[in-house]
Amino acid sequence: MLRRLTICALWFVAFFCLHELAWSVFGSPRMLGLVVGGLGAAFVWFDPLHLTRPASTARADARTLDPDFTRG
């Protein structure tokens, strides 16, 4: 959890700095940087593409955990 929080904070700073560069070059609104940074960090936090952690699979049953398992 701490790793994901740290990654999100770094992505927030990266998006915020990128927007500050866009503000200084193109004159975009400064408050938009907080929004863009927050949206970027939220996207990394929720990770819909499962890039930072693998997708969960089905729960393992007893045969997967113990190959010698026999029923009944």
C-alpha cells in the first residue's frame, strides 16, 4: 500500500510539473495543474489496466494447493 501511495505521489508531481511547463509556454490556467495531477494520480491509484499489479485470479481450491488432495 505504501508503494502504491508513493508511486501516486510521484505521478502527481510529474503531471503537475508537466502542466506548469504547459502553463509557462501556452498560458493554460494554473489551477488546471492540480486537477490534471489529481486525475493522473487517481488513474495510477485505481490502475484499471493492471500495469502496477497483476489482476487477481480466481481463488485457488484445495487441489491447486495440495496435489495429493483427494475427495471422499
